[in-house]
Amino acid sequence: MADDAIQRESMEYDLVIVGGGPAGLSAAIRAKQLAQEAGEDIEVVVIEKGGEIGAHILSGVVMDPVGLDKLIPDWRTRDDRPLKTEVTGDKFKFLGPNGEADISWLPMPGFMKNHGNFTGSLANVARWLGQEAENMGVEVFPGFAASDLVLGENGEVKGIVAGVMGIAADGSHKADYEPGMELLGKYVLFAEGARGSLTKQLIAKYNLDEGRDPQKFGIGLKELWSIPEEQFNEGYVQHTMGWPLDNKTGGGSFLYHFRDNGEPFVSVGFVVHLNYENPYISPYQEFQRFKHHPSVLPHLQGGKRVAYGARAITEGGFQSVPKLAFPGGALIGCGAGFVNVPRIKGSHNAILTGMMGAEAAYAAIKGGRQGDVLTDYEEAYKASSVYKELKQVRNVKPLWSKLGTAIGIPLGGLEMWISSLFGGFSFFGTLSHGKTDAAALKPAKKFKPIEYPKPDGVISFDKLTNVSFTNTYHGEDQPVHLVVKDMALQKASEHDVYAGPSARYCPAGVYEWIEEGGELKFQINSQNCIHCKTCDIKDPNLNINWTVPEGGGGPAYPNM
């Protein structure tokens, strides 16, 4: 929480929004729309830790346009629209080590099909929404990290601290030190995305996860490839499951052909569910060898990788959505966990929940309220298409986790059919996710190390080379933002029991165990961090706390 001893200037707004992604920007736009419709004004600010809007946004993406259609009904007819490639071909395959089975013919509920959806860059969607918000009078501040909460006398959220700069690695103040500013609002909406640092504090402070299952996560890794025109198939979408993951490890892939500014691109990516048991699994290495499969390789040959990135994905769905409102604010978007796992889609629900949060906040402000609980938002969510969609697929992830890919996925498909036909009914009721992803990891002695193939430098790449394609930068002389709570525990457990999985689950080469002076040292290369949050999720003791570095640090994703 904010240090009362530090003197900060403050700015007051009606609505403060933390996070410049689809949810936060949609909330800002919707609040301004409502004010314009009423012939009034509302002061709205959006804070974004990335150096620009879109810098930290990474997704496949195949977007269900339902959210954009509702927010900006004329977006499809505009010359500057951010998504122009509509899905024209949709394949779903099960992969073996050397072959594939096309299972696109399997009967699936209508919402599982991708025709009518759009593919492209979610980062560019965010940039477009950011411009829309600014055009409507929203103050948008990129490069400002929200590092702390400002609380009122009764424990309500009054605002956030943003823009703290100039603290040296040893904690001293450099010449350019800035204590940051308090941005105060009648309500504060948090749209930090998966495993947001302030969102995590809010969930704990207000017991928002009481009566809910633990949130579940995956890690999504992605490369953007520029490919020759002759092998481009505009609008083609391909998803797979199976190889290279074993039956007990959930996950799958995506591959999308889209055009940006006339240039043909392929987005190729891989998702690994973070409830895997084997500490020797490396999601990054699984992704790299996946690209050599005969079902994938022809899409990439002759092309060149132009960008790389990774990000945690909320996967708990219906069972894990926390209470959304608390005194003074609410959670919107993927920070609250509205991703539909079998669809691999969440951006449409992020936009819709951002709108719902804004509508509840606007009504409260115009009613003369501030700092109370936005119960209207909770009620709107429970009556929404988002709630209905998540309820229909609520048991797919638990069945997959408990029964494995071979049995869990067919049973989950049947479950979706029944649930979609009978208004969310399930023979299973609502299955529990059980333990956290961190607790799912088992001791290394139960497994053998995995020998991954060496990258060829053409289709597959070593980790640090790929990190250079994230355009990541952090100032060197600042506190390490990856805080190990107990370094002795890290050695005794993470290393000695689990064989140092941090070096493998991290997609950016941040963590390594090195020998120094005859002793093992846990080295943290924080300059490499691409803000995926996997360490905060998967460390077996939850001993690593991801906190925000200075604003503007981290990746700078183009077209991702």
C-alpha cells in the first residue's frame, strides 16, 4: 500500500483505469460514450506500464467480434479498422510425432467455429482503441507503472500510485528520482491482464477469491513470421493438440494467416497449461520442436521470424472468476479470468466486461456515489453472455486435467454439447480445479530429464536469441522487480527438490542456477523479463513475487 510518509502530488478523476489493453480501453470509451449520450462529461484516465499502448499486448489472435460490434458498431466499415482478415478456413488437428489426424469434422457447438471471426494483431487493436479513447477525451498515460494502491479511511480504494522513477538498485534515490503521483478516482477499474500485481493484492485484501476455485493459468508463446506470398493462405486458421505434449500435459497450438499493411504474416504459437507435473518440461522448448512437425513446417519454410513473445493466460474460467467488485473499484478483463479455454479466446469478453464495469461506475458517479461496491457490475456479469459462455465450458479444463488429453478432451466435447443444448446443464455439476498450478509440480526424482533437440537457427531458435526479438529493455540501475521472498527456500526446494524448473518455465532466460565461489547462486537476469508472470504462478513455493519495474520497461511488441 502507498507509503504515507512520501509526499506526492495528486490528480483527481471520476474514473481511473489501470491497464491499457482491450478491457481498460473499452471501459474508458464506454464511460465517455455514456457521458456524451447524456450531454455531460466524465473525467477518465488510463494508465499503462508499457512504453506505448499495445507494447505489452500479446495474443494469437482470432477475435470474436461481438465485443467490438457492441462497443463501436461501425468499426467494420472504417478504413482504419484494426482487423481486416476474416477467417476463411478453419482446421482442427490431433498431432502424433510424425503425422496428424484432421478432426475438424467432429461435431462441435456453434460457438467453437471460427468463421465470422477475425485474425490479426491484438496489440494493434489496443493501439486503435487507445486512439479512439484519446479522440473522445480520455487521458491515456503510457509508460507509467501503477505500483501501489491508495486507500481511504474506511479501507476503500481511492486510487493508485503511478510513475515512480529513479530508484537505484540499492534502494537509494538517483538524480532523476520521482516519487510518483497519486491518481485518485471515485472508482478505480483494474484491467492488468493475467496475474496483475495490484490485482493480486486486491484479491487477497478483500478476499475476492473466497468460495472460488484457485485461478488456473497457461503460458502462451508466440512468434510472428513474414512469409512468401506464394505460401500465404489469407484467413486460414489451424489449431492442434497432442504432440509434442504427453497425455498428462494440457495444451495446444495455433497458426493464423493474416495480412497487415498488405504484407503476409503467419502467427504461430503454443500454449502449455501450467498445471503440468514434470519439472523438466520446458514450454519454450516444446514450442520450438513443435514447429518442425510436418503439419506446421510448410507454413514457415522460406519465411523469417520477425517477433517473439510470451504471456500467461487465465484458464480457470467459470469456477475461478473472483468476486468482481470491492469498495472503490472492480476487476475487469483477463485479470479476473474471462478466457474461454476450449475456444482460446478472451479478448471479446475482456471488452464486454470492461463495458459492464464502466456502465456500473458511470451510473454510480452520476448518482452521486463514490468509493462503494459496484454491485450492479456483479449483477450485469451474471446476466451476461460472458457468464453464459463460461458456464457452458466450465468442465472442459477440469476433465482435461483429471483424465488427460485422450479421454478428457472427447468427454469435454460431449460436455460442451450437452451444456450448450440444455442451458448450462451438466451431468457433472461444476467440477473443481483442485490445487494451484504451483502445487501441481512434483519432485524431480519422479521424472527423467528431457533431452530437447538443438535449435537449427532457421525454424527453431535458442531462447536468448528469440528474446532479442521482443525488443525488451529495462534500465539496469533499478531494484530487481522479481522478488524472492526466501532465498534459502529457493535453494532447498526449487533447486534441490524440483531441479530448478525456473530455468525451464521462464520463456526469457531470466532465471539460472550458477556456481559462484563454490556455492550455488540463484541468478535473476531481470533485464530479460518479458512480463509474462509465469514465475509468479509456477514457482513450487510461490516464492517469487512479480512486481512492476519502472514504467516503460519490458517488451515492445509490434503486431503481436
